[in-house]
Amino acid sequence: MFDCYNRKISYLRISITDRCNLRCYYCMPEGGVPLIGHDKILHYEEIAEVVKEATALGIDKVRITGGEPLVRRGVEELVAMIAQIPGINDFGMTTNGILLEKYAPILKEAGLHRVNVSLDAINPSRYRELTRGGDVEQVFRGIEAAQQAGLTPVKINCVVQQTSEEKDAREVKEYSRSHNLEIRFIHQMSLEHGCFTTVEGGDGGDCSRCSRLRLTAEGKIKPCLFSDIEFDIKELGIREALLQAINLKPEKGSVNTLNAFNNIGG
């Protein structure tokens, strides 16, 4: 399926929770943010129905995000549901890696293909500062567990403030090289101010090639990360919400005043 700018739409990113076990400085205030009520969050069965409709329309790449997806109870059940849907060629998850050591073999058995792990520094004290309390050793163990389980290729997402030549970024790059990990540098973004650039080592941020739709945890289909446009699957029905999102996908991003990175998944 193609949008009105002749871009093939083939990728669905699914935020399953706005909750997280870290407080990264660029994503969430130290004291947290108002959270979506549990009664408003989509059930796993509802998410699976969205994926079924999306694959029928041509989606073949699915990624689970958060918040931090591994803090949602029973996430492996959702993975198993999605893995059974025909037509998905690329099924991944983006995680901060804190709980990955425990979940890696479970996710692989449930049918997940691979993971992206967020890692902005490898120095323990610097990582703790950036995440406001995180333990980078847990992430290292999670990455190793993912590799051993076969959730490969494991890709590293590293957020940089200005350039990938920053000290933290260079150290993450060297760690990735020495551990056979692919790395992508994501320049710090602002939804409210519409600040974004193309991802180094990936295709995110290139509006001319964008193939993505997003499903928020409360059931809104968003055609663009940097836009307030969204379509409610509960009001419109799943298929109609997807079709409207495709047909009204903007040519390029502008600003997003309705969402935050913790509830849309970046």
C-alpha cells in the first residue's frame, strides 16, 4: 500500500505501554509524567487484531516499543500472538535492556526475531547519570543474553546531543564494534519544536522514505511521529483508522504537541 506521496507503507511500530523503569533525561522528567490509566490501554488481543488488519493491507515489519515494553506484564503473550500472524517478515522490539537478561530466551521462544537496545553510555556512572539510576551492567548482560538466544542482529540505539563524535558515543561505538553489534546514532529530538534529523546508520528521520505508521498504547493510529494527526481505532474501527492514516500521512514532519517519547516509542 502506498500513501499519496507514493511511499510504500510497510512498517508498524506499536507502543504497548507508557511506563518505564528508567528516567532518561531526554525522554521523561525525573519525577515521571502523568500515566495513561490501565483501563485505557489496549488489551493484547486488541493489538493483535490491529496487526492482522495491518498485515492484510501490506504491513510486513512490526516493532514493539514503549515506554519500556518489558515492564508490561505478560509481554511474551503478545509476542506469541503477533508471531503467529502470517505476512510478518521482520518482528522486533526496542528495549532499554534492563530486563532483557531474563526475557531474551522467553521472547525468542515466543517468536520475536530481534531486538534494538538503547544504550547512550557505557561508563557506569555516566549511564547512571543519563538514565537517573540505571545499571549499565544489567544492559550488558541483557545484550549478551539476546545474542545467545538468537535475537540477532542486536542493534544499539545511541542518542547523541550534538554529534556521534561525542565521548559517550565514541565509547558506545567501540563497545558495539568489539561485541559484534550494529549501531545507530539518533540525534536528540524535540516533538514540541519539530527538531529531528536522519538517523545515522538507519533510515529514521528521512521523511521522503518514511514507511511507518504508529499505534499508541491507547489505540490511536499515527501516520507521523512529528504530527498531531491521529485516528482512533475504537471510534473508527481498525481498518478505517489505518486507511485514513495512510491516506492522510503528511509529506514531512512538523510538530507533535499531543505525545511524548515515553508514550509513542520514538
